Amino acid sequence: MPNISDPEQALPLYATQQFNPFLVGIVLAGVFSVIASTADSQLLVCSSALARDISPALHRRMSRKYGVKYEQFMTLVVGILAVIAAISISSTVFSLVLFASGVVASSLGPAMLIILLKRRTHYLALNSMMLAGLSTAILWRVLGFHNILSEVCPGFIVAVLVHELLMKSVFKPKGHAMGETLRK
């Protein structure tokens, strides 16, 4: 199959050429079940993180007021955004996975590094840093610079710079020891 036009069609094409229709159905059902399982897990994790982790105070307030409906609404919002992204982005699965890993690396990577190095930090600085890394990575991809340099590098650098600027200007230490970590 060296002359296949879309490499993502290799498995279905191979299955239809090599197996009888019953086995092709089993192979394709397996592929679709893995895709569906992964998609729903990602949807639930993403909506839970959005509902609970971005702003714990907002989550407590909304949960008291609306109960589980708040988290269900966040799942609906993330699902709608995922459908819009799936419809509007025409790309291969491989390039989407590369982009997704780049976005995760440039938003969560710097935060993990700051925590692991036990640098003085604040939860608002960490949230701002993750948002800056995420925004930079997405903007880098949209502007087409990812062909020159992966979006991880500028996203990581911008995130760390935002954190350091915030920690030096907004969240100045108030007579605390240099290495003390501020957490809330």
C-alpha cells in the first residue's frame, strides 16, 4: 500500500483487502470503540478540570447553587467546543496530536517545572502562566510559525516570563524567606 493517498486509511483499506466482511466489521468496530472511549474520557476530564480546577472558589459557589447541573453544563460547553473544532479543523490525526501535545506542554509544562523546582509562586500567577502558554501556542499555530519552530518553545518561554513578571511585580514577597512557596 505504498500508493495510498491518505495514510490514516491504511488499516481500513488493509482490512477490506485481507479479511472477509465479518472480520472487517470487527476490526473497524474495535477502532471506533477505541476512538469513542478516548473521546468521552477526554471530554469528561477536560470539563471536570474546567469546572473544578480553574477556579475552585467559583466551583464551590456554583456547586452549592446548582449542584451537579454546573458540571453537566461545563461538559456540554466543552462538547460543543470540541464539535466546532472537529468540524472547522481539517487536518490529519497525527498533526492534531502533535498540536495537542504542544499546547499541553506549553501550558502545563512550565507550571509543573515551577512546582517541581519549589519556586515561590501564587495560584493566580500559575493560572496566568498556563493561559499565556496556551494562548501563545495556539497563536503560533494559527499564524503558521509552527513550520519553522514548534509551538512548545515560544509557549514555554512566554509562560515562564509571565510567571516571573507577575511574581516580581504583583506578588512581591512580604518579608518571607526566598524559597517559600505561596499556595492557596
